[in-house]
Amino acid sequence: MQTRRQFLKISALTTAVFPFLKVKTFGKTPFKESSTKPIVLSTWSFGVPANAEAWKVLNGGGWALDAVEAGVKIPEGDPKVHSVGYGGLPDRDGHVTLDACIMDEALNCGSVAFIENIMHPISVARLVMEKTPHIMLAGDGAYQFAIEQGFKKENLLTPESEKIWKEWLNKSGYKPKIDGVNHDTIGMIALDTNGRLCGACTTSGLSFKYHGRVGDSPIIGAGLYVDGEYGAATSTGIGEEVIRISGTHLVVELMRQGRNPQEACEEAVNRVVRNKGSKIDSDFQVGFLALNKNGDYGAYAVNKGFQYAVYSQEENNLLKDSKSHL
Ligand code: ASP
């Protein structure tokens, strides 16, 4: 749960804490014809250290799938990130419930939804992909599968998150509300030196949501989609609105039809905007990131303030304010 002001602080901190990353930050960013590989992109400022981890794999000539899994595990394990993994804010009943999915260049994919007490849901999603005939496991079944695969049961509710939840309980009347600050996701998409496109997406979803709520992030074609022949896309923001338009599948399909990544993200956001009409205000956020097979990328959001990180050619950059509708 981070306000824009907190994000700016975090960006400054990221630079202070990870000076070796050579982080550069930029303002409004146009479509970038980078045509470079390897390259990795991810959502929000916690994407900076996540990309740095992914880069270790990509730079060594490794598989983009290994890179995105390793990358998103960084915010999953970071208790200071309140919208992903350990330290994520709980639902209204105090349960930290997590959603994650992963997809490779050959349409192989795996997902877990509404899983509790497992620090790295992305790795469970990968094992669903690799070791079961299924794509998605949810709730207790996902947890049981994780335990069978050797994952440890862990309490993900940190004292800090518990305190924030209790404060919310005192003032909210136990009513979930979606606003501009109570959610965020790491979505990561990467292209490796062998031209393989892969992606991963993981979140604790909306804080103080109804118990059992699942967002877009574990849904293939909503929070993440990869077509290894054309492109990859990931999303962040109000998951319900992304599911409604099959957001990332739409972005990738538009790239398949010839749009560049920027145009594809803009068209997907325009659909959200057309659908919501006058209900869009400064609290409403949906953003998309897209990367094509050439290494060109784009980003677009409904509201100002969408940040994303790009690591290519030895530089890890935080792009602080993507182009947006408002
Ligand atoms: N898309 C996430 C969800 O709805 C939240 C976010 O990325 O802001 O669960």
C-alpha cells in the first residue's frame, strides 16, 4: 500500500540502497524502439531490484523463464513491500492470500490463486506448470501441492502489516474499498539472448479484500500473457477491470496483428476507459507493460504515476511516469 509520495521516496531509497545497480530514472517515457536482447521489464519501483536479479540469469545467457522467476522472488520475500508475498497486506479477515502465474515462450503456463502461508507462490506456479497436467491450483489445494513439493509453511503476516490491518479494521467498518493506493503487483516480462520471451506475475492483490477474492494476476490472459512468436504483456491495477477485457491477451493479440507494444498498451487502456466512462477518477488505476519479440517495449496506464523498470544493455532504469490517459 504505497502512495505516489511513498513511491518517490522508495525510488530514492532504491537508488541509495542499490547504488551498484546504476539506476537512472526518467520522466514521461515515449515508445522505445530498443531492439535489444536480453531485456527485462517489470512494474513499479520494486521492479528495480527484481530486474537486477533477473539480469544475472539473462546476462549469463540463461532462460528468460529462470530470470523472471528469480526476479519476482525478490519482492515476494521483501517484508517492506506491502503488496506482494511476505509482508503483503491481508484480506479483511487478516489472511495474507496470494496470486501468481508464470508463462514461457511455448504457451506453457502455471498459476496459483488464493494461496496462503507460502513465501514464493511464483515457484509453486512454475511447478504446477511443470509437474501437473493442470494450469491453475487454488486455495487449500494449491497449499497442499506446495507442501508436497517441499515448500515450508510460513506466517506471511508481519507485525507491521498486522498493525496496518488493525488500523484499517478500526476505521473502515469492515468494508472493502478499491482505491488508488491499496494494491500493486510485480509483473515481469523478459526476452533472453536466444529470443525466448517469458513472464511472471505475483501479488497479494487488493488489501482488505473479501476473503476468497482473486484478481487478474494469476489469470493467464489477464495479469500475464506470452506468445513466444510475437510478444508478452503484464498488467497492474484494479484486477477486476483487467479481467473484464482479458487485458494482456488483448495486448499480445494486438501486437500479433501488427501494432507496436506502445500502441497495443494504449488500445487496451482505451478499452478500460471506454468501459468505465465517467467512473474514472484519480484513484482508478490500470496499467500495461508490453515487450515484443524484437525487444521493443511500451507502457501505458489510465492514470499518472505508473512506474516501471527496464534493464537492458547493462543499465537498470526506473521510468517514473509512463504515458497515461489522464
Ligand atoms: N492487479 C492486482 C489485483 O487486482 C493489484 C494491482 O496490481 O494493483 O489483485
